[in-house]
Amino acid sequence: MSYSPLFPTAEFATSVAELHALGDAPLALLPELAFVGRSNAGKSTAINLLTQRKRLAFSSKTPGRTQMLNFFAVQDDAPLAERQSCAYLVDLPGYGFAKTDAMTRDRWDKLVGGYLFERDTLRGVVLVMDARRPCLPADEDLIAWICRRHDLDTFRLHMLLSKADQVGTMEGRAALARAERRAEELPMPTSVQLYSALDRRGLDELREAAAQILQEPGEDAADAGEAEPDPSVPTAGH
Ligand SMILES: Nc1nc2c(ncn2[C@@H]2O[C@H](COP(=O)(O)OP(=O)(O)OP(=O)(O)O)[C@@H](O)[C@H]2O)c(=O)[nH]1
Ligand SMILES: [Mg+2]
């Protein structure tokens, strides 16, 4: 029997400012789900909404608020006495904000790009994009980092079109269609949804996608396998 992540149990675990410090960080070997996207897209807000916490991840009107890799440990939904951490949500610094100088960009590439490319325990990412302008060149840069991974058959990309409250029905549909077309071209399994932190539209869908990404690959199959009788083992009465 396997348990699912219980997002409201999330607690801050650690922050990492340099990629090389990641190996020394006090982190257990658990699956990770990172929230990435342009600065101000709503990554920190999405983590707070998912975990039902007001200020777990710092959100701000000022672009570039999140500067480090911030890890939040999530416990499983086992009975209270048996609960243990089963995953990390990771809030990443944004990219592509107006005042980016060469040094900031270089730092971002090393820290975030490096993390997205080489982190073995990273199971997938939620790519947060403003529904008013999805799939901008800066988003494509980020997708390019992910495409360099060697586990693209199982690595999951979930495109979260945020601030859906800021677009009309037709514009929202057009944004969704555009992102879906892009998703079909990508080499990794990719899903797309509209969402709003303001009116909580799409929150259940986000929760389901996040839980599914963090699930062990083949976990369902393994569970099903346990229930199947092994034909090589004689059973009572045979
Ligand atoms: N209207 C609306 N505003 C939102 C939504 N999600 C986030 N915001 C607002 O957008 C701003 C930026 O949100 P953050 O969550 O801090 O964005 P971020 O992507 O973490 O930004 P950085 O850390 O700078 O990369 C804040 O003022 C949020 O309140 C949404 O769904 N609708
Ligand atoms: Mg942030």
C-alpha cells in the first residue's frame, strides 16, 4: 500500500543558494517537484495555495523575490503516528524579469538551469506561465534546459497557466490551445491547465497533477502486482 503526499503538511526544509551546496544540504533522498517560470508568474503563490498556507513560500508584487532554491518537505497521508516525509516541493527563483543583467542571468543559469538539468531526484516541474502570455522565449529557454535531461520518458512537465482571472473565456481558451499545441511537440509527457489563485479555479487539477508527478514511477503497477497471485507459487488446494 502506498501513500500520497498530504500537501498541507508542508514545512520549510532548507534553502540553497549555490548548486554545489546542494549535495551538502540536509535533504533526504525523496522525489522533488519544482515550480519554475518567469518572475512574477505566481510560483510562490501556487505553492502556498497547494499547501493551504498563507506565507510558506514568499510571494511578492516585486519581481525577483525568490532568489534561492527553497525546499518544502511534505508528509504522506499515512495514519498520524506513521507519517513521514515523502516528497519536496521546490520554489525556484524566476527568470526573464526586465532588469536582468548578464551576471544575474549567469547566476540563474548556473543555479536553476543546473538544478533542472542534473537533479536526479527531480521528478517533474510545474511551469507557471501567465495565461495572458504563455510560452514566451524565456519559457522556451527553460524547456530547453529540461530537454537536456536523460529521463525524458518519465520526467513530467505540467504547464500551469496562472492568473486565469485576468483573461476572458475566449482568451483563456486560446492560451490553453496554444500551450497544448506546444505540449504535443515536446519529448516529455506534458499536461496543461488554466488556474487562478484568486478564485481557486483549477486547484484540484493542480493538486492531482502534483501528486501524480511525485508518485513513484510504476507504483500503481507494483501495487497491482502484489495483488496478483504468483503462478510459480502453489496455492492451498493445488
Ligand atoms: N490576479 C492574480 N494574481 C496572482 C495570481 N497568482 C499570483 N498572483 C500575484 O502575482 C504576484 C507575483 O506572485 P508570486 O507568487 O510572488 O510570483 P513568483 O513567480 O513566485 O515570483 P518570483 O519569486 O519573483 O519569481 C503577486 O502579487 C501575487 O499575488 C493569480 O492567479 N491571479
Ligand atoms: Mg517566488
